[in-house]
Amino acid sequence: MNQIEVKKAEGKLGVLVVGLGAVSSTFMTGVLMTRKGLAKPVGSMTQYDVMRVGEGADKKYLKYNQIVPITDLNDIVFGAWDVYPANAFESAMNAEVLKEKDILPVKDELEKIKPMKAAFDHNYAKRLDGDNVKDCKTRWDMVQELKKDIRDFKEANGCARIVVLWAASTEVYVPVNEKVHYKLADLEAAMKADDRENIAPSMCYAYAALTEGAPFIMGAPNTTVDIPAMWELAEKTKMPIAGKDFKTGQTLVKSGFAPIIGVRCLGLAGWFSTNILGNRDGLVLDEPANFRTKEVSKLSTLESILVAEKQPDLYTDYYHKVRINYYPPRNDNKEGWDNIDIFGWMGYPMQIKINFLCRDSILAAPLCLDLVLLSDLAARCGRYGIQSFLSFFLKSPMHDYTKNEIPVNNLFEQYVMLKNAIREMGGYKADQLID
Ligand SMILES: NC(=O)c1ccc[n+]([C@@H]2O[C@H](COP(=O)([O-])OP(=O)(O)OC[C@H]3O[C@@H](n4cnc5c(N)ncnc54)[C@H](O)[C@@H]3O)[C@@H](O)[C@H]2O)c1
């Protein structure tokens, strides 16, 4: 097989995060604390997972950085944009995800991460009213200012490479509009014509990142890069894109649990998922138009795992409902309930209840790290366009819907895709063995 040419992870990697809220500040604090030897990056595949390469007598079990060159945590430099002016230290303190004792040792470093002015439109997140916002006449101006931010940050921090990660609030749902979102030329024309209805601010970040030679990752359910025009741009700029929506709590459980029902050929009558959470994310998602974006993303998981066309007796017309309720007392500690109505032999009904008392940002932070490091790796390997191997980390994996491509949502199939991509980038053969 052809050996892929992999550039070394030399120099500094600038990680520019859109949104400096609960997830981002927890991510940054954890990386800085790990660097000091004061915390462990638990949950991060790039830091912990050990996988097999080779088969039979040649097989070995290695960590990712023994197979491919992954950027060292010491080489990461953080930057951010936010609607509010709070620096990363203030943001971590406000978020109340981490205890003070886990933030104070890196206070100085966090304080230096001051958010650049956001490219923001109040109509896309009505519950936010910060004033650390760019004053732009058009969407195209937003793009130009963001491009300048990226270039300036890269130069000021001596970075060799940049990755841009969206960990900002979920925007209102932007339905895919063929006239604007299918061709790059139409997208650019709409940005220049300041078409605010079809061009979300997040699209300006993505456009700026890709055209500045930086991979772009969408951690919210926004349709930003999930449109053919952005795929065209990723191809043109030879940059990787990944999305969408971090797969953290309930959907992680769903994508890992649904295969149990599927492999045992049990039937599904309904799956009701509900959540309570009280952080700013919950506040934004309390707005119906913003929740709609999340709902579409969360609902897509089951359909490709338990498929009616393949097993009409078992999976036709099951009722799938997802709810998110804003409930301030819980803050970032989300509680998710799943009630699963299944049926067995001769159609007899049974129920499964799952109650996950999770911590949203604690689950999201390692995904941020892995997505950033693996997108940077992908770029150094010359991979571009949609990075399906990163579906493992994402709730609603991007796929070419214009060609009726079906996304892979089954966690274990996604894990095979992840490992095979690492194998190929490391010069090993992909395989289907289960270990
Ligand atoms: N934590 C999880 O489990 C999880 C899982 C999946 C997805 N997400 C998504 O991750 C995102 C971040 O979550 P969070 O809990 O940190 O939310 P948060 O509200 O604490 O932080 C988001 C930040 O983004 C800022 N922001 C909004 N629009 C912006 C813009 N246009 N430019 C720059 N900044 C902007 C807000 O001011 C806020 O500070 C949300 O979209 C959430 O839906 C989180």
C-alpha cells in the first residue's frame, strides 16, 4: 500500500476556540493543568487509548502518538472569540464546572486568554446580550475581520498551524437552502449581499478558517459546514472539516446502547429522552428556534442504527422523542433520562430506564482536545473535506446527503473507522478485526 506522507507536528499549534464559555474554559483549564502534571486528561482517546496495529504475529498495541505524530500538549497555544469580554479564568470561575483548586494553579495562563470580539448576530442567539462584538456592515466584512484575527494571532504567538473549533452557543436553525448553500459561488455572493437569513455568523468563522489554512470543527449542532458549498471550499483549500455536535452524554449512551437492541434482534416501540440542565447552553436551548437545531441533531442517531427497511417487524414506526429542559439549579450537571420501550418474543413489551447524572463540560472537554489534535493530524496528512473518522466524537456526523450517503451512528462502527484512519495515517493496513 502507498505510504501517506505525514508532516511532523513541529512548532506551535494555535487552537482558536469560538465561544469562551463552560466547555471551552473547562477544556483549556484541563490542558493547562495536565501540562503542569496537576490533572489527568481522562476521557481523551489521543492521550489514553491503546489500539492494535498489524495482524497475527506482527500485531502490536500502541498509543496513538506511537503510530502517528500527534501535537504535544506543551505546543498548544489557546485563543478565543466571545460575545462577552470575560477572560478564560473569569469564564472558568463563572461556569462553576471546576472547583477553584483546579483552576487557580493556572490562573495566570488563563487570564492571558482574552476573547477577541465576536462575529455575532443577536437574531441567531436572542438570549445573549454581550457587547464584545465586531461592528460589521456585511457578512463578508465579518469574514475579512475574522481572517485578520487568525493571521494576527498566528503571527503574535509564533504558531506553525491553526485549528478553529466552534464551542459557542447553538445558533437558530438555518434550513439548507439550495440557492445559497449548494455552491461556493452562491455562498460567497450571499455573504457579499449580506444575506443575514441564510448566512449564520458561524459560517463566517468557518469560511475564514478554511481560507486561512485552518481545519474547522463544528461542536454545536449548527448546519454551518454541513452544506455542499462548504464541502467545496474545504476541497478547494484542501482543509479538513468535522462536525457536528459533540457526542457527550445522552447521545453517547444512545449510540452505544441501541446496538445492543439491534444485535439481539429485539424490537423497539419507543425511545423517550429528556434532560434537565441549567447552564448558559441550557438557557440558549430554552429558545424554541435554537432547540430546533439541537433536536434535529439528537434525533438522527437512532434511525441509522435501528433501521425499519432492514427489519420491518422490529423497527417500523418507533416513537423517538428528545426534550431538553432549562432548570437553573443543576447548572452544568445535566441529568438525562431515557425510557426505552422494547419488545421481545411474540411481541411482549419490556422497558429499560437509564438515568445518567453527567457533567456536560467534563464530557465535552476531552472531545475538544481529540477533535483538535486529530483534525490537525488530518491536515498534516493531506486529508481534506468531511473527516468521517471523527464521527466517533460527534452526535450528528456529517455525510454527503446530496448522494444519499447514510451516516454511521453506531459507536462501535465509528470506533473501527477511527482506528482504521489512524492505522492508515500511520502506514498500517486498515482491517475489520474487533479488537
Ligand atoms: N457540553 C456538552 O455536553 C455539549 C455537547 C454537545 C454540544 N455542545 C455545544 O457546545 C457549545 C458550547 O457549550 P457551553 O456549555 O460551553 O455553552 P456556553 O453558553 O457556556 O458557552 C458558549 C459561549 O459562546 C459564546 N458565543 C455565542 N455566539 C458566539 C459567536 N457568534 N461568536 C463568539 N462567541 C459566541 C457565548 O457568549 C458563550 O460564552 C453549545 O453550542 C453546546 O450546544 C455542548
